[in-house]
Amino acid sequence: TNVPPEIFETPMPPMSRSGGTASLFRSEFKSDAQEPEAAESAEYWLAKDLGRAADEVTFYEGAIKIKDVQGFELLKWLTPYRGVCKAPCQVKEGVIEETEVMILRNCRDGYGACRMLDIKIGYETAVAGWQGKSSFGAMKQSYVDSFTNSADQGFR
């Protein structure tokens, strides 16, 4: 799903983050944006660099199609996803680059402080070679998974 970059202020500045590997950018609506979410908040969405998260787009696009199918009700609780946008982003201090980003609901919007709930879905939460994960790192995570709900129920 393509999102027009013209609805956002650019360049998109970086957001502070803790953990994770993909860069996050502030995607503030322009004052004249006609999007319904803009009436709720200028910072309704955030932008996530697809350089380290491209596989997430396939997941979200697929989830949209099946979230109402019986047995997939859990998908209704996903962070809202708007689509993909190519926009100028401040990737480093003083460096602006055209960046492909995924537009997700900014869960910090309207809050002074937040807590994160990181839900793992799947019987294995790490695979060697994926996102640079080493064989040893995947083996260690597999050991951890064996002592959690991941091994028995496929989520934690």
C-alpha cells in the first residue's frame, strides 16, 4: 500500500529509540493534510526504515487480508499499519537521504512516557542468517525458547 510523502513534513527527523535495529523517524502531518488521522493528531503515524524491516511489510499486508478470518482474530490487535512511503529522512546529523519507510501507528502519540510490550509469535524466535543472526546466537535463543511458551504454544 503506497502512502504519498506529500502529506508529511520532510525531511523526517529521527526519533529516539531503545532496542531494535531499524531506525524510526517522526512523520508529522503537514498542516493542510486531509487525512482523517491528521484531525486526531499531527503525529498519529511514525516511519520505520525498511532497510532492516522489509519483511515486515509482507507480514502487515498479509495480516490486513486475513484479520477477519476465523482463527486469525489476534491480528486485530496489531499496531495499525498505513503502508509504505519513500520520503527524505534525516538518517544522520546533517545527512538527508530518500528513504523507504513503513508507516505505523505512533504508539507514543499523546503520552509522556510509555512501556513496551514485545510479543513474540512463533515456535522459534531466532533463525541463523536472518537479520544477521549468527548460528551461535540462534542456538542460544532456541535454548531460551525451550523454557518459554514459544516452544509449547507458539507465542509469548
